[in-house]
Amino acid sequence: GGHARAAGLGGATARRAQGGRTALRMGGLWGADPLAGVRSLAYTEARCTMLAAACLLALSRERAAVAGLCAALASLTRPTGVVLILLCLGLAVRRRSLPMVGAAALGVTGFAGWLLVLALRTGHIDAWMLTERRGWNTYFDGGVDNAQRAFHYLAHPFERPAATAVALVLIITVALIVAAAREGVPRMYWLYSALLFVLAVGSHNAYSSGPRFMLPAFPLLVPIASRLARLPRWLAIAAVAGATAAMAVGGVYLALYSTYPP
């Protein structure tokens, strides 16, 4: 359910940006992502994507209350939902909009409320950060750890092929952010994706999870979908079918063989 609604709302944002043909193909690409199998595991990326798409759509239509509520709920599903709060705040400053200030404030209630509940139950307002650091040695280091690992595996591509694939995904992600910024994707959409990327690659000792953290960055598929929209229908269908096959293989690998956590 969350997966389908996320694809639908993501497609709606693409429709607003570049038309119906692009929207249809973007929805198909997001559903056929090679990491799509992860969405059936115990992760919250699909729900976060659904709420992020709803928030971005509301912001583009200047529906501040809806945007703030979606930002609050998104920050409850994943900590990276705070990116949406930052977008609300940025629009409030840029447009000098009091309703957008309210949207940002409403968004903060989700993340702050979650920290407050943790504080009441554990006695530590930073309980989540402590757990991440003590349990997984994960904390924000600005991307130093991920950059070192990526360069290492690119220099030794056969040492651990799955890790080399992660490095390639990070490079492709940067290329897609640049493409989205240069090809007319609304600033709000590619900026949202860029901020997600900063949080994803900035987490120490979370190298293998970087591609999963980027799943909610659905606007990055718009440049690919817009190109598919220009192809003959049979060729576009073949491309999406190939991506679906890759997703199926990736899902089987993750479920049955991988010792490298997504």
C-alpha cells in the first residue's frame, strides 16, 4: 500500500514538473529500482517517500498546513524527514511567508515530539544519537568515512563487488542531482534530493546503507524519465522491463545471499 501510494504521489510531483508522460515513466522507474526489494523489508523508506512527495506537492501548491503536517509525519518515519522542515523554513524566508513559517513550526513538532518521547522513556534527549553511536558507531562526519571507502573500493573493484556497486551508486546520484538542477526540475525537488544525499553520505559507518537512504529521493528519476518519455513506446517499455528484472535479481540477492546489509 505505502509503496503504491509513494509511486503515485511521486508521479504527481513529476507531472507537475514535466508532464504526464514523464510522470508515468518515473512511477515505473521508482517501482523498478534495483533496491525496490528493500521496501518489503522492515524499513520505512516507502512511507517516508509517500509523505515527502505529498509535502513537496503541497509546497508547490502553497498549501502550507498540509505541507507542515506531511513534514511532521515524515520526520516521525525517518530522521531524514527533517529535510522537509528545512525546505518549509527556506520557502518561508525566501517568500517572507507567515503560513510557511507555520508549516516549518508544524513540521518541527513531529521530530521534536519524537525526541521528547524518547527523553521521557530513557532520560536522554539525545537517546537516538547515543544509540546510533554506541550500537553502530554511526554519527555525522561530513562524509569522510564514506568518501574513503568509496575511493578504496573504486581502486580495488573486485575486492568486494557489492561495495564497489555502492560507490558507483553514489557517483550516479551526484550526476543525477546535477542533471536535475540543469534540466528544469523545480529547485525545490532537486534541492530536497541534494539535502538527502548530504545526510546519507555524511553518516559514518553507514556506507552500505547509502543507496537505501537515497530511495526517498525520487525526484532524481525525473531526468531519466523525461528521456524515456521521448523514446518510442516499445523502447521505453523495454527499458522499464529491464530495470524490473534487475530489481528482481537484486531482491533475491539481498534476501538469500547478501551478507552486506542494505
